[in-house]
Amino acid sequence: MRRVLTLSTAAAAVAAVAVLCVALTAGVAAAPDAGAVPPASGSGPGAGAAPSASADECDPGDGTELVGCWNGTHYEESVGFAETDGLNETQLEALTDLTMARVEHVRQRPFKEDVPVETVTRSEYANDTASGNGSEAFRRWNDQVWEALFVVGDGTDANDEIDSVFGGAVSGFYSPSQDRIVIVVPDGESPDIDPSTLAHELLHAMQDQYHDLTDPRYVGATQDGDLAVDGIIEGEAVHVEERYAARCADNWTCAEAPESDGGGGDGADFNFGILQTVLQPYGDGALYVRELRDEGGWAAVNATVNDPPASTAEVIHRNPDYEEGNVTFEDAATGGWETYPDQGVEGAETTGEASMFVMFWYQSLEYRHAVLEPGATVRQNVEIHLDAEAQLETRATYNYAHPVTDGWAGDELYPYRNGDRDGYVWATEWQTEDDAAAFRDAYVRMLTAHGDGEYAQGTVYEIGSESDFPGAYGVERDGTSVTITHAPSPEGVLELRPDADLALPNADGSDGDTNGGDDGDANGGDDGSDGNTDDGTDGNTDDGADGSDGADGSDSGNGSDDTDDSTPGFGVAAALVALAAVGLFARRSA
């Protein structure tokens, strides 16, 4: 299913993201082509697209050949009601016909058949979807994936965290397997629909009619693969939604969106690391589609839908020719450690560039550790995510590109189990040795920010039980490869990686060599600028992350002083508009 979700309370979302400063606003620059429908000839954005019918050509019996006309409703007409709160069946059908005609006009392609639009109450929806995240083995495996990303802490159920993000916030969804749109409405009330939600989901229906979204190519085998596929699928839907909204602002009469029903409870009580991971396809994907269309018209978009991106790196950098590297990993674990061969791809997850960026960025938002740029303040590290080069019209976009993760070439994360003990080995590959060194150094900064001591090169590092991510960690870099190993104890790390060039911490508790460099790496953040917020300098939580020093951060601006088809998704706040969804979490459950 392609689902659209909105947070229950815009104010709660804004409060939760207040640390992101003033950048979360809806008044961003419009896309250059917003709302424009270019001619169908030539090599520009309209190349290969069908022209829309005139109002005189639009009759109820004209079939499905005409663009911009559905069931006799022309795209330039208007609905006879100003709001969508409490639609009766006739009004819902009229709104659907008009929206289909308008989506056809914007997308310059006709629907092939009607798309049923139904409603379900929020309680019915919650009952149908509760606890749908798979087997016990999948949940335990998935817990380790999100713990490895330092987004969900030890002892916290990642699947529950995912549910908390999605729970009660679904606005509607399109089901490719059932060829229908379902709108989630408040209990005991008449249908309540956001026109933007309807347009977005109708575009998914159109994609399904032309490309068959039930095809396995539209369900990634890994987390990164899923997000990458959604870069084109959701990206196209957001791009069309952008142009649709621009026409509403310009010369179309459009129904007002309803107020939220508040189904999500306390909107601030959710995991922003998960949230920002899942949001990546909607901003980057829409910009990716915009560039495809600018360069090759809708034909280029169609071709990319037929052959979806393979990695989030391809979408982030908007480079269809992005090349991955070969990740080399051999299971050599001893002492009873076992992988999960039935989960992921032969036991492995690929997190990808987007998730890795969020991992480092989230340390600043949630834990006040400056990891991406240790010489900058925590506030400035948070703002890196907001500093997007391009913008969309109807929502803020987020930046997922940074030198620490830009060089991603591949990764395989293998969760392990040993009785009641959990661990993982994470093999990563980078484009160059400098890229690998940048990632390794940032990862070490993250470790030492959560720990109490400095990092000793070649020694297993321990984080105490007071942290959300306790246990032992081994970090190895060999050329363009960086391998990370985690277990509850240092001995467990060496059991998982018996051939690793790692030593146990000194028996007296000292760290040994605290240089932290490794054959040309940067300093690794081990010289005291590792982002640890306890030193009162570069990671100090008093640096204005709470807004106390002014929105521009001017007091320390230089930083030197301081497998089903279920596809959930969501929006950040009402001001940012509903976002449709990705299928990231339930797809591989046993």
C-alpha cells in the first residue's frame, strides 16, 4: 500500500522540531516549473506527453482516451462545495472525478480506468494494521539494525518505535493489490479528505495502471533499496502534487483541506531518527524527478520508474549512473554466534547513505553530540540537515548529503544472536580511502561522545551501561573498507571477528595509545573535539540548540569556541503538507 500520513497535531510536531530552528517553514521557494504544463512537442519537459482536452471535448461517454477529462468532468471545472469535511457519497465521487481529471492534466497522461475511493474509520484501520511488523526473529533482527544506526537504543523495541511514528497518523493509502484508495476518517464522522492526499494517491493509482506496482522491482530487498525505489515512486507523486498545488494557488478553485482529527495522540512522542530516514524519498525524490523531467521530459520519468534507482546515493546525488562497490564479508564468528539467514538478504541489511547520514545527524538532535562537524556547535550540526540546495513549493526539503557519507559505495549489516546476547558486524565500502577515513573518524567521534574515554587505535572500545548504546565496539579500516563490530563485551567482539586486528582494552582500564589516527586518517575526533557534550565546548548544549541564544546562532557562529505491498509514510506537520509513504519496515518480515 502507498499510504499518506499526517501528524495528529501540527503544534506538537513544531514543538518537537523546534531545535531545528526557523528553517521548518512552508514558505519555501516554488519549483521553477510549478503548475506549468508545457507543450507536448520538442525535447523539453513536455516531450512525449499528451495534450489536454478542451472543455468542449469533455463528455461523459468519451471513455479514457482524453487527458484532463474524467467521467465528463473537465480539469478546469470546480467542485460545488468549499470544504471536504463531511463529504457525502455523491460529493466524494465528484471530488474524485475532478481530481482525476486534474492529475491527468498535470501528468499529461490519461487514467486507464476508474479508481475506487473508500473510507475506513481510524479505529478500524488501527485494528487491521496493529502489530504487523513480522515474526519474533524479524523483530529481534530489526532491533539490531536500528541500534547499529544509533537511532533506537538498547532495550527499546525498534518496531514499537516505528509504530509510534505511524500510529494514528495515517490519512489514507493506495493498495496496488486491490486497485483502490482508502481514506482514513475519524470515528463516527462522515468522510473527511485532504485534496492533496487524494491527488497524491491517485498518482500512485496511475503509476500502478501503467507500471504495475505489485511487481517485485518496486519492493526493495533492503532498507536502502526500499528508500531508493521510493525515490522515484514517491518522488513522482510529490512532484505532481507540487504542480497540482501550484495550480490551486494560481487559477484553480480547490477545496480546502480538513483539519486534522488528532488521531495520533501526542505528536511529539516519536523517534525523529526514524522519521527523517523515511522522509528522504519525498524531498530528494521529488527533486530527482524534477531534474529527470527537465532533462528528458515525462519519458525520462517513465523510463526511471521502469528501472528504479538502486540506492539512496543515486537519488541524493541525482546521479542515475552512481556506481556501488563490492562489499567483502565472510562469517568467521566463533563462540556460538549466529546470523539470521532468513532475514534481509541472506541475513544482511543494507542501510545506505541516507540512513548513515541520519545516524550521525541524529546524535546532534537527540543527544547534543556534534558528530558530522566537530568544530561546529550542536545547533550548527542540526542545521546541516536543513541546508538543502534546492527547495520544493509546498514543503521544506532536507539535506542528506555530507562529506562524511557522500562517498558511500555499499554496506552489509549482519545482526547476530547468541542465546540472549545480541551483536552485529557492519561491513562498509567507500569510493576512496579518504571517504573511508572520513566515515571512520565520524563513527569514532560518535562512539566517544557516548562513552567516557578517548578512543585507542586498534583497541576494542567500551560504552557504559548508562548510555542508550552500551557494550563493546571494534572499528577497523583497511583501505576503502570500514568494518564495525558490536557485542555486549570486548570478548564478544573478538568472538564475532576473531581475525580482526583488535586488542582487548588494557586490564588496568587505560586506553593505551590515544592518538586515534590510523595511517593517514584524520584525527578521528580523539583530540578532545570528538563531539562529547561533557567538555563544555563544541558540543555544549548551552550553545543555543534550545533557541536561547537567538535563531541565527550568532554567539558562536564560527563553531571554533564551542514482502507485502504495505508502504507506510507520513508528514512532519500540517504546514509541510501530507507526505505519502514508503514500505520500509514490514516488507521482509517472515
